Amino acid sequence: MHQPNPPASLDRAPIPFGEFVAMAAALMALTALGIDSMLPALPSIGESLGVNSPNDRQFVITSFLIGFAVAQLAHGPLADRFGRRPVLGVALLVAVVTNLLAAVAGSYELLLAARFASGMAVAGARVVTVAMVRDCFAGRAMARVMSLVFVVFMAAPVLAPAFGQIVLLFAPWRWIFVGIATVAAAILAWYWLRMPETLAVEDRSPLNPRQLWSGYKIVGGDRYAVGYTIAAALLQGGLFGFINSVQQIMADIFGRPELLTIVFAAVASTMAIANFMNSRVVMRFGTRVLSHSALLGLIAIAGIHLVVAWTGLESLIVFAVLQALLMGCFGLAASNFSAMAMENMGRIAGLASSLQGFVSTLVGAVIGAFIGQAFDGTTVPLYGGFFVCGIAALGVVFLAERGRLFHAR
């Protein structure tokens, strides 16, 4: 089987470095846009399509995430076999079509089916982007590039709810999906016109079950790939629980649904700040020191917030401040976990990225749905979930590193 690629330098971007980072961020941002722009619209969607239970409306998000998770298993091998360009091109085209289908859906069931299919299509953007970055960079250099990507990418969760809210001021919720389709079409044109193929012909892998199984065994046999994928999945469970619950938290607990976009933007901005900091210092301190410290910080903040919720001292300001600090730790840990999970994957980057994305997203979506469905009019289920997920992630990282945290590999 293929051996890992040698470490790459920071001069391997096939287009100007700034444009490469911006394009990768735009492709990754389609996921956040597909999820977060829905948040202000959930009550309107429920009212329009006859979904009376607020908890049931969360499936607009969950269906997208499950489709996103499942399809990654296909996108990775296809991208390793046929190259990055054709796979991403078809995926973005399907994303345009499925969002237009969601815009005209006449039933909740059809909307969920369109959302599931849209998630499957957008998964191609995630898989190919990570593989494309790994084609060009490795090790700490990849961690730096991914951090820069996340800095730009984080504009999506900051702006996406506002986008949804602005659309609702002037048009029905269906136009949110029209807007998403338009953005996907614009990114497709940009990518197709500017980005060359990043996977050399000689590095392409045959598309057959034996080859796939061999690749899966390589991923499954690497303790860093397995450990940091599972750890990322657990942290994403908390993140998806927050996304599922935040609209109800703002409306039912604090009675301020009109502040959803502002609070969400403030919380998400700390993730961008954390990733920007990571891009500046990761080459000096290393991925392990930064991510392990951030994970401990996340656990501590989640524990404090859980106590606050239990004791009934929750207020909107306390919620926003503690959640913002927690998400900063999440951003710092998640970007480095992603890079460390890909350290030894070399020329099977597409397959590895797809398998890791499948596991982390599916597990995260299931945990997040469980947390969201447990919403009881308080934030106790959310921060209990964050705390338990953080402790479990720390245990997995401890095993992956054989008991040695903070060391430089």
C-alpha cells in the first residue's frame, strides 16, 4: 500500500496561497451555511409544514448532518480514483439542485429528504477540501493551513444565521434555500475556473473493494487517526447539541429569539479567533500542546456552566460568555485534531478524510440529536452533554498518546 508522503512546505499551493485558503474556506463554509442559516427559520418552517413540536423541527438540521456523514464514505474513494475536480464539480452541482428542491418542498417529509440529499452533496466539498489541502501540505504546515482555512470559514457560522434572518424579513423561508443554491453555484464556478487538479495521476488509487478495505485497515491501524477522529466526533456531539438547541434556548429560556443571530455570531467569532491564534503559533508550539490544553479548557468551562445551569444562575450574559469561551477551546482543539488524524495518511488522503469525516460527523450528529431531544427548558442537558463528551474525548486522546499529553511528536 502507499507510503505516507514526505512533509510538505508552505510553497506548494497550486494557486496563490491567499486564494487557495479563501477557496478552501468557501468550500468548507457550505456546510455551516447549510446548517446555521436554518436556525432562525425553524419556527416558520414548522408552522408552514405543520410541525408542531419544537424538538421535531430539529430534524431539519439532523437530516442534513446524517446525509453529510454517510456520503463521505463514497466521496473519498471517488476523489482518490478520479481526482478532486470531477468529484467536487458533480457534488456542488447536486447541492444546487437539492437546495432548489428544498425550496419548493410541499411537505415536511420531502423537505427532510431534500436536506438529506443536500447534506450528501455538500459532503463532497468537505472531503475534497481536506484531501486537497493534504495533497499540498503536511504535518504542522497542514495544521497552519487548516487553521487559516477555519479563520475564513468561521465567517459562515457568524453570518449564516443573519443571512437566514434577513431573508425572513423580506421573503418566506423557502428563499433561504434559493440563496444557498446561488452561493453553491458561485463557488462551483470559482473552483472550476481557478483550481487545477491536485492529485497526480500516478497517485490515484483503483476503485475496488480490496483496495478500499486495505485503505480502511491503514486508517484503522493508525492510533492517531483513530484516536483523534473519535475525539473530534465526541466534541462535535457537543457542538451539534448546541446548534440543535440554541434556537429554543434563546426563545424558551431567555425569551429573546430576536437576539439569536447576535448571540450566535458572538459565540462563533471566538472559534475564528482561536483558529487565527493557532495559525500563528502552531509551528512553534506544535499541535499537541495546543489541542490538549484547549481540550482541558473546554472540560473546565463546560463543568462550570453545568454548575451554573444546575443552580439556576443562568442568565443570557452568562450563557453567551461561557459558551463563547467554550467554543474558542473547541475551535483550537478541533482544527488540530483534524490535522493530527491525517498525519500518516499520505496518498490515501481522500479515503482517510472520508472515513474520518463519516465517523466524526455521524457520531457527532447522533450525540447532538440526543442532546437536542433532551432539551427540557434548561441548559442542563446541553452542558451535561458537553462535559461528558469532553471527558470521554480526553480519555481517547490519553489512550492514543499512550499516556503522554502535551509532548511534541
